Amino acid sequence: MKLISLYSGSKGNSTLVSACGTNILIDAGQSARRLTDSLKAANISPDSIDAIFITHEHTDHVSALEVFLKKHRIPVHITEKSAQKLLSKAAPHVTECLVIHPPMYAEKVKELTVASFPTPHDSMCSVGFRISFREGECLREIGYATDIGYVTDAISSGLMGCESVVIEANHDVEMLKHGSYPYDLKKRILSKRGHLSNTDCAVFLSELCANGTKNVLLAHLSEENNHPSLAYDEISTVICDPSVNLAIADQFSPTVLVSDEEELCST
């Protein structure tokens, strides 16, 4: 199994899940060139991607699609409301690749089952994912939730019990409040349809790790209103189990949370 953030932040997001001969992407932000280079760095051919799952239609989650899909005609799973926004500007070849779903759906991609759950964010429709597969008699599950204003019951249910979790730790509240962002943007980020703070992430992760989560990737860190060391220090203190693997997704380069290979190729 591989679980690798190809890059994560306000400039673009994409995560690779690879297991049982199945390769999927969650989101496709930044550029097609960056996405392709990052996949190659993770020792994955872009031609081997079986599907892309979109959390929501904001640019930092979909901006690579148009160019990437020109060469790689693969299914893109997206909710109906997010698709409506995307379709207003999408090229015909993008439209042909879209597989449109209601907010809550489950899709089988070869050996992986991807189930969505709603997340609170100021987009047309935002979802997270629970990804399941079997290794022999063992059921393994991965949870993914970023761009979340607060932890809802749906998010808790969607992630609880997952072995590996990618979760947003977007901002340090004090850095945001005293930073250079305009007031309206600060208000949006701090709202229940904005982004999750380090503190709120820490509270939720203490519960997840107490219920079996062993690998945690902190994602979508703000470049201006957070710092990896701040997020790591605040969150690591609440994880009582020293065996939990805690990592922070880089804004521009692949970050391995789980992999059966030791090293990435140079980009």
C-alpha cells in the first residue's frame, strides 16, 4: 500500500492511494506537469491511474484536470453540485470524463471501495472519503478530510476506526488573527464553512488515535498562517500512543505517510 500526498496547500492538492494493483488520486490541483512529475517521483506512472476523486470544485483541487485529462482519459468522480460549477468552464474532453454522483456515494474501483461523506466548506458541495480494501482476511481503511470548517458527526463517522488518516491542520488561530489577511478572509477561514485549525485538529485526532488510527498526515497547511513545527508540536502532544506515525504534507513535494518502498525518485 502507498498513501502519499503529492502536494498539499492553498496552491494545490493531490493525494495518491495505491493498493492491490489499484491507483487513485484524491483531487488534482496545481498543474498537470506538477501532478505528472509528482507521480513519477512516487514511482507511479500517470498512465496507471484508475480514477480521480474530487472533494470539491475549488481551483486548488481541480486546476490540473483539463491538461492532465487530455492525455489520460480516466474517470473523474465528482458530486453533482461541484460538477455543475466545473462544467460551466470545462472543455469537452473534461466533461466526457466526469462521473457525477450525489453527495453521499460509494464507488468500487477494482479492489478499492471509495465512500464519500459530506464536509462543511464554502463550496458548492464538499466531501471527504473513506477508502477500503482487503488484504487476505484483513480489512484496511484510509480516511481523507480536508477543507473542513469543523468536525461534524459525518466526518467523525467517516474517519473513525481508519488505520490511516489524512486530515486538515490549516492554521494557527493566533497567526491568522494577527496576520495580513483582510478581515473578511479571516472571518471566512475561522467560520464553520472555512478551514480546520491546529487546535481543533488536535482535539479530534486524540479521539481518532484512541480508536485505532496509526498513521496521520496533516494536510492543507496555510503557508502564511501556520508552520509545520507549530502544527506538529500542538498535535503530537495529544497523541498518547508513541507508535502513531505523524507526518506533515509538504506544499510542493511528495510526502509519504505509508509506502512499501523506502525512497522516492528525485523530481
